[in-house]
Amino acid sequence: LTAFGALPAEEDSVPRQLHRQGKKSYFSGDPILKEYFPEYFESPSKIGGFNINDWTVDQPVQAYIKQKLFENSFDFLVSHLLRLDHMGHQTQDLSSSQVLHAIQDIDRFLFNLMASIDDNTMLLFTGDHGMTKKGKHGDDSKQETQTAIVAFYKNGFKKHRKDNEGLKKIMRSVDETTEPVHQIDLVPTLSMLMGLPI
């Protein structure tokens, strides 16, 4: 996939498979993602994402996601927040107050989502890239290519499933998770969790 003026993705994808099964998918955030999957997501009117001075860029995104969560008529809900990325580029200092405020805002949003989701919804949170201490990304350093991934399910994940050895490795408790999760495993894992063909 390429950015800026991207053509729709031709590869098979989770959004495409959900669409084929008549599932409801919603997206709000970075407008580039909507360019990749124009037919598969419903989303609010275009949200600007290229003004790195816009401190409010995530407000309409968060409001839309909260609204859809409240309506509870979705199968797949995706949000791509931009403020932290913008503040990193703008300040070029990950310890700046602007970056710290952006992180606190994301924390509040995530805790609100965790409190609001029902017992049948899983929250998966990750970043599309890391960032250097100077707020840059795009190269191949560890700081730029590694990011956290967190999965939250109100009832907790089953630690082990006797009937499927493959799930034992995927569904570990946080205390046991010491291995990195590879980005290439994300799509098949999501597909398996949602009962989609891989």
C-alpha cells in the first residue's frame, strides 16, 4: 500500500471479507485508510488529517467511534488517531508537553472505550508505526518499526483451549506474553477471531 492519493487495495483483506459477509464496518480517522477501502467502510464526512498543527484532529474521530459504540450495531469498528503523530512531527521531541497531552488524551479515550464496550466486543489497540525521540518515523530503526499491541476483552481471554493447540499461543495472559507479535500475524488472527476466511 502507498500513501497520498492511494488507489483502492486489490489484495484480500479483513474489510473485504466482512463486506462480502454483509457485516457492518465503520471507520473514522486518517483519510488515507478510507482511500484504500472506499467500498468497505461507512465513515463520517471526510476528516482532515494533514494539518500537523491541528490539536483537535482526534476529537471528531473519537466522537464518531463513541457514537457507534453506543449504537452497538457494528461488526467491525476502526479508528486511526492522528494527534500523537502530528505532535511528534511538530515538536520533534517525544518528551514535550504537546506529545504527553496527546498520550493522555489517547489514554482517556481507551479507558472510556474499555468501560463502554459490551461483553461480546474485543478492543484491539496498536500503532501503525513507532517513533524516534525526535518524533520521526519511516526508517527501519527499532523505535520506528516496533509498537505496542494490546487486546482487551471484558470477560478476559481464556488462558488455554484444550481443543485447539494453535490458540494456546495466541490467547496468553499478559504476564506470559514475552514474545513479539509479528505484524504479518495480525490479519490471520483477526480473521480467526471473527470467523472469516484467511
